[in-house]
Amino acid sequence: MKYIECSTMAGKNFKYPYEFSDHALKKYFLLIGERQGFLRLEKKNLVTAISGGGDSVALLWLFKKFYDGEIIAAHVNHKIRGQDSDLDAEFVRELAFSWNIKFYECAVNVLDEKFSGESLETAARRIRYRELERIALENNSSGILLGHNRDDLAETVLFNLFRGSGIRGAVGIPETNSIGDIKIFRPLIDLRRNFLRELLRVRGISWREDNSNLDTAYTRNFIRLELLPLIENKINSRVIDHVADFAKDITDFRAFDEERGHELLRAVMLDSDDENILRLDRKKLRTFKARDINLIIRELGRNLNIKTLSRDRLNELTGLIIKNDRFIFQWCGCFTIEGTGGFITCKKF
């Protein structure tokens, strides 16, 4: 194994494996920064989400070490695990203080804010993103950093495929996306979970493990702790890398589909004086193949910012459009799609 000399702030010299050296890590940081764009932002002010786990601690350390702008550590205490949640908050607060990093924290009760029928995990994620956006806006930040890694990406791809999300779910976790006007970056997306923890070990940095991550009653934990290790042992030891690479290929296909859907929707959209009503030219729509109509419907959903239809309901709506019959289709709670002889009308009420 190749080693390189690294100096600590105390002036002592240690030998790190090359992949954990300042040189190798800075090289990765600059490459991912250019690719994702966070090094080219006009405002050098980024919010770093930190839970106290190994991934988020490694993320905060990397930006403390190599980023030339301001970073703000932000912690959302979900109050789900009682005293352990409070200890996580205490840990990250002390870590940020010891590293001289500006720190924000907020406490929310996910159980009180969870919607009816919403899973605890989904509610926690929704509320966490809301609070991170608030902190970013209050600090005039141009982006939020999240600690998703390569293992998270592969696990999400499999989880989405198993629940029937199809090609779009196979994208897994995007490298970048947005909450409103705030850009989200995932700088660790090419790094393995074990690599990040070993980085912290060799650097002498502590982190906290969430014991709930060991409960295989949760589907994601089962995929992580039982299914993927079985595949690695019995089928292919590089399954994580292969699934992650597959997700990148699918990302390109999805981008092409979304661009085509955008162009097709523009071609069939009609003018409307009411902002709560969108009209499409049904006659023109019916000249397209079913797959293209699917793309138009998906683009329509993105434009309206409403829940994506399942594959079965998407195909059902496409079938209704292709026929020449009148119909009313309930998309979600406040949107309906109505079909008449010449028009497809989407109404918000």
C-alpha cells in the first residue's frame, strides 16, 4: 500500500495510506466540486447537513479542510429516538465548536408533524429538507451539502425497483437537485461508506452511529445489512459499484426522456386565461405513440408539482386519452384531468 507524509496542525508527522492523504482527498474534492458545480458558485456560502453519523462528519471535515468559502453546520433533531437524539445534537454542536464552524440547530417533533399515511422515514426527510432550506435562506446560502454516499445510491436504486418505481426510480439519488431556489449537492456520492469511516478512523475523528440503522425490520436496513452482503458473497463482490454505475446510465436516459417530454408538452399545450386550468390539444395528442403520451403526462405532473402517477395509473390515463370518449380522471386530491372531444383539461380546485 502506498503511503504519503501528512502534517497535522500540531506539527507532528503521520503516515496515512495514500487514498486518505491530503493530496488524494483534495484531488477528489476538486474533481467533484467542478463536476457538481459547488466550486463555481458566486456566493461561497454553503450549509452542511450534519447528523453526527460517519458520512455527515466526513463531509463536514472535507469542506472544513478544502473549501475556501464559508460553511455552516446545520443539525435537525427529529426527537424520534429520545435521549439518543439529544446526544446526537450535543455531539455535533461540540464538534462544530471545536472546529470553529458556524452552527445552527433546530428541534422538531416528527411524530406530531407526520401526515396521515406517511411513513416516519418519509416525514423525517420532508421536515429535514424544509428546515435545511429555511436555514439556507436565513443565511443567504447558495447551496446545501448532503452526505449521501455510493452505498446509499445503490441501496436506493434497489429499494425503488423492488417497490415498482421503474426506470425513473432506477436513477436512485441525484448528484444535484434543488429545493426551491436552493441547490443541493451530494459531494460524497462517489465514495463508499466504509471508505468514509476509515478516513475518520485514520484521522482520529469521532462520529456517532444510529442504532436504528441496525434494525432490519426497516426495508432499507434489510437491503443494506442482509441482501447486498448476500449478493456480494454469492454473485458479485462489486455489486454496489455496478448498481451505482447502472444508475448513472439511467440518469442519462431519464434526462433525454424529460427533455423530449418538455418539447412534446409545449407542442400540445393551449393558451388558458385561468391559472388553475391547463388545456391540451387532444387531437394532436392522439397522433402520438403511447410512450410519448406517457412522457407528456409525466412532464405535466412536474409542471404542476403534483405527485407522480404509478405505472398502472399512468397507462390508464394514457389509454383514456387515446380513446375518443369523455372521461374524468382524479390525479390527486386537488387535480382532475377531463377529456372531451378536442381537449384534455387539467383543473385545480
